[in-house]
Amino acid sequence: MNAIRTFIISLAVIGLSVLPACDAEQEAQDAAEQMEQTQEELKEDLKRERAQLREDLQEARLDIDRRLEQLNRELEDASGQTKARIQREIEQLRAYDRELQQKLAAINQTVEEGWLKVKEEIRRTVEEIEREMESGDEQ
């Protein structure tokens, strides 16, 4: 009877010692799956951010185009200093448009590691151009 009891206790001890190893293995597998899922979510977020930024850049370019059309109409009737001011503004808007075109091209060429830096740089550029355009409208 003692031998059976010792055997049962030994099996229980061995069983309990194996459980933590199984738990650790399962936890590692769960962690790996979670990391994979997180990585996939980050990739999807990156795709959405790129698409949104692309859309924002295209909208900014449309705003520039609209403003250029308006200025070109005003230029037809302008003279003297007004004409010179309009021409300077047109040149500035064309420069902004070229810059936005370059930023748009950069979105497609950017690798994931540099994405955050490029995204922030583009956001700052768009905000700066919008501020410049708004201050130009006030003049």
C-alpha cells in the first residue's frame, strides 16, 4: 500500500512539475501569435495612414489649383503692383505644388521604418502651405 501511495504521490509531483513547462510553452505561443496579430494591425494602420495622407496631399493640391485659377483670372485685369503681387503668389503656389508632388512620390517610396518621420514632415509641409495660403487670402 505504501508503494502505491508513493507511486501516486510521485506521479502527482511529476505531473505538477510538467504543467508549468506546458503553461510556459503555451504562453510563448500565445505571445508569438499576439505579436503577429499586432504586426498585422500595424501594417493595416500604416496602409490607412498612407492612404489618408495621400488623400490630404491631393486635396491640398486641388486647393492650390483652385487658387491658381482664381489668381490667373485676377491677373488678366491687374496692373502695376497688384499684377506683380499676383505673379509672385502664383510662383509661390507653383513651388508649393511641386513640393507636394515630391511628398506624394515619397509616400510610395518610403519604407516602414522611416514612415513616421516622413508622415510628420508631410503634415508640417501641408500645414505650412495652408497657413501661407490663408494669410495670402487675407491680403
